[in-house]
Amino acid sequence: SNTAQEFNDILGRLSFGATYFDLSQRINRGFSGFHFAGDFIDELGFRYFERRTGASVIASYPYSKYSRIESSLGLLYSKREADSFRPAREGLLAVNYLTLVRDTSLWSLTGPIDGARYNLTLGLTTNVEKVELENVVAMVDLRRYFRTSLRTAYAVRVQGRISQGSLPQRFILGGSWDLRGYPRRSLVGTRSVLLNQEWRFPLLYGVALGLPFGTIGFPPIEGAIFLDAAQAWEEGEPPDSVDGSFGLGMRTNLGGFLVLRLDLSRRTDFERIQKNTEVDFFVGFNY
């Protein structure tokens, strides 16, 4: 019946997962198991169906107060439809990651304002049945925050990513989290570079409204002047230009993790400047 078909379809797209971590030792250890099935969105915005079932072992070793090494070893079964870049695939995959993390950042209400954050990641995906190296990925993310006064800071982020293999990963750029002023998925490729710079400063602090029944305080509002530059490309197809944007932003924290960000920007290829002003709204902390 139609009802049975719909019920079977729901079961066929059921997703769940569980993770256990033991933090009692210097080396934090854990394992996870999962089953994901459903429609996913590829790098160009097209839908495809994939089913993944597997498990992984996770370890994290903090070798100092601010630094740690993380690793994960996973084995999973994957069955996926073809998407914009990759053919259909079914097989047993071994997925391994090794990450070096360092974080000395000090935070204000909307994000880091001093210190540094570094992330170096190397990943390897192997098709066990075909004995084929599907994907080797290396990612570098460096962030530095230079305090220019008690409540102001110059923040810079440099990011580089590269992927090789028979089914390489493709990286996307665009949107409030990386290349402001551009729609998500504006830039796609197996290689990508990104530079974010901004000066963060207070706009309104300690504003309160006195009323007969009491005083109403308003959350602080912070401002930013920013410049972004980025590009993504395929292997053997180096870009001949760099895309970028510049503009002004405002941020406010309404409590806890609820940070609102508004950016007004104009796009540029560093030869010409777009006349239109782009507006981006984002919920989340500064990079």
C-alpha cells in the first residue's frame, strides 16, 4: 500500500548516531557509531542520496594547556548516487584524520579579541575493496588577534585547503562565515585560499534607558571594518584573478550563544569595485 511504501521510505532514510568519550585520563578516548541516510546537497547545490553506516575510534591528547593532537580512525559502508562532480559509488571506506590544534584566544561578547587559534588537519580516505586512495586532504587555518586597545583588536585569518585523489573533496566559499558579500557556493574547487581581515571596535557600550518603573539596559553593539580575499580552483586550472570584498559590520550578543551579525559590503576583483552594496545577516560568533 501507499502507507507501507511511505513507512518503508521513512525507515530507509532514518539517521542516528551515538558518541562516547572518556575524559578521566590524560589521553581523552572515545568511539562513535552512526547510520546516516537521506538527501544531501553537493557543492553546486544539487541533491543526491547517500547512505552511510560505520564506526570510528577517537583520541585527543592535550600536550600543553593550549595545544592538543586529535585523531580519528573510522570504517564505514557508503552507498551514494552520482552528484555534480562524482560518479555513483558503493563500497567500504577507511577514513582517518590527524589534527593539531592550538588555542590561546581571549574572547569578548562576540568573539575572540586577543591571542591566536591554529588548526592543521590531514585526512585520508581509502576504498578498502578497490584498494584505492579516494581522497587526501590537507587544511591549514591560522587566526591571530592583535589587541589595539582594551576593547579593540585587529583580527586576521589565513586559510588554505587542498584535496587529491580519485574522488577529491571540493571546498566552497561564499557567505558571512568566510567570503562576505558573495552567495554561498560562489567559489568551488579542490584547492582554496582565504584571507579575512577586520578591525573590531565598540560602537555602543553601557547604554540604558531610564523609565519611571526602572532602567532598561541595552546589549553592547560592536562594529567592524573588514577586507576579504579568496579564490577556489581545480587541479591544473590556476585562477587568473582573486575575488574579494570590503565593508562595515555590526555585532551584538543577545545572551549566551545568540550573536547577531550584520555586514554591508561591496565586491571587488581588486581592479574594479561593484556599485551595489551587499547585505549579509548571520547568527554566530566572529571568526
